[in-house]
Amino acid sequence: MIKVDSIDLYNSEKMLDINDAAKLIEKLKASGKKVGLCHGGFDMMHPGHIKHFESAKKLCDVLFVSITSDQFVTVRKGDGRPVFADKLRAYSVASVSFVDYAVITNYKLCLDVIKILKPSYYIKGPDFINKTTPGITAEREAIKSIGGEMKYTNEPPLSTTKIIKYIKEEIKDNKFLLLIDRDGTLIKKDDFFGKSKDWKGEIVYNKDVINFILYLQTKFDTTKYIISNQTGVARGFFDEKTVDEINETVNNELKKRGIKTDSWQYCPDADSIYAKKHPEYNFNKEYVKEKTKRKPSTDMVMDALNITKKKLEDFNKIIVIGDRIEDKELGANLKAFFIDVNNKNYEQLINELKGLNL
């Protein structure tokens, strides 16, 4: 998802908090004005949106547009949506001359928005006129319950979902395979994370890396594998159950932030030569092997490809994202690009990506 938090785009007199919007609508109605409300995600502003607002404004005196917050767009539309963060979407909507006010709303359904704002009219596109789905039926009942009316515009429908589908299916995608390290990359601690029983309280996510991955999945068609060495198991610091629990916890957090991963692979083993050189560690013999799948070996990557039924040849580019020499060497073994996340913020990671001339 694209954010532009470093640029002050949001100080618009046309952008209101939902409570301020409700108070203003009440005043406008009291003065005899007819207030219209359009509602949606309005992701990737396009001519269909603008035409809809133009038609809606002809039906009322003052037009409010409510914009669904990021989390509920993702719930409805799936991973990778919205493309633009809610503040950017609201700024785009507020910039349209036909729109009088834009409001970001943090509700799953428009029913709550209608009941809070209490507009004179709730305005939908013409493709909803004959629909009788539970959602649109509930919206009709909601606007009626607050003494308002349902109205419909007459412009031909054009949806963001269809536009994105066209781009994906008709325009050749850049398919990227992202191989992402866990400790020291997705989470900041990299010293055998999981040794402490209170590991859940110790997780600190690397927001710069996570935002960087969000950027990559928005810009490119990405497949994402998490590839991790976990020799803490072989050393007896923790067991595989702990690794699985940590992976599940991190994966759930990534989902909340809009990142869908395709496979998680880890190697709990230590090679026998290393174990012999370090008798100070009480290695678990079950996990000491002559040959392991540890990075920089490509074995875990091959396992992930088999599980997801993909091949290296399916991808235009391969990028390894990590913080250690074995991540860099994994990239070399795959003839892939490597991005070192050590001590880098989001802007620096973007600049490094641009330097790869992908």
C-alpha cells in the first residue's frame, strides 16, 4: 500500500472528521439544504469515480463522500488492496470539484456511516438500482430509518477492481520472487530469537522493512517466501514448536499489515563440522547433520517452490532481503539481487532498490 506520510497532503478544509461532518450535516439540513452522501473505497481515482461524483452533486445541494479506512478495504477486497492509504484516497476525493467534503470512516459497513452522518440522500451508482443483496437492502433500510432517501446516478459503471484486473491480465507483469529473512529483517532481534519464554513480549517489528515489502507487492507481482536459519533448535535454545509459533505470530502480523506470504521455510539443523568446532554448545544430536539446508544453500527455496508449484523460471527477478552474509551468499547462489537491510530506513531501502535498475 502506498503512503506519503512525509508530505503534508492532508490539511484540506474539505476533509473532515466523522463527528465534525455529522454536526455540519445537521446544520446544513436545518438550513434547508439537501445533503447527499456517496460511500466507498475510491482506490486509484479514475474517470468513473469523477463522473459518479458529478452525477451525485446534481442530485443534492451539498455532497459528502465517505471513504472506507484501509483495514476494511483489505477485509473486503483482499490482500494488496487498497493500493493507496486512506489519507491519500481522501485527499484525491476532496480534490474533485464536485465533492464538497470528504470523510474517512473506520467502519466495516456503510450502515454505521449512514446512521452517524444522517444525510438527506444516500447515492449509489445505477448498477445498484435492481440489486436485492443483503448489503444493499440493509443500506436502503438504514437511509429510510433516518428519514432520508436512496438515489441513483446514471453514469456507466467503471470499477477499480476491473481496472486492476485488466492491468494484471492484459499488461505483462513484472513477476518478482522475494526471499525474506526473519530475524534481523522482519523482526529486529536476531540473536536466536525465541530463547526467552517471554518472546511474544520481545517482538519488535521492523516497520521500514515491512513498508518496503508493501511497496514491492504494490509495484510488482510478488511471490514471498520467508527463508530462515534456526540453529537455535540444534543448540537446544528452543524447539521447533517455538519456531512454528513465532512464525505464525509474525505471519499474522504481516497479514494485518496487508502482506500475504506464500511459504515459510526454516532449517533447525547445524552441520557436523561446525558442531565439532564448538563443543561449548550442548548440541542436540538429532539436529546435527553432515549436510543441511541452511542458507546459503538454495534447498529451502527449492522446497518452497515445490510446495507452491512454481519454478525459478516463472520470475522476472529474484530479490533476497536480509541482514547477514548468508543472505547475500544465497542471492549469489541464485544469481539474484540482494538488499541488505542493516541500519537502513524505508527511504534508503527504496533508493537501494532504484539503484538495482530493475
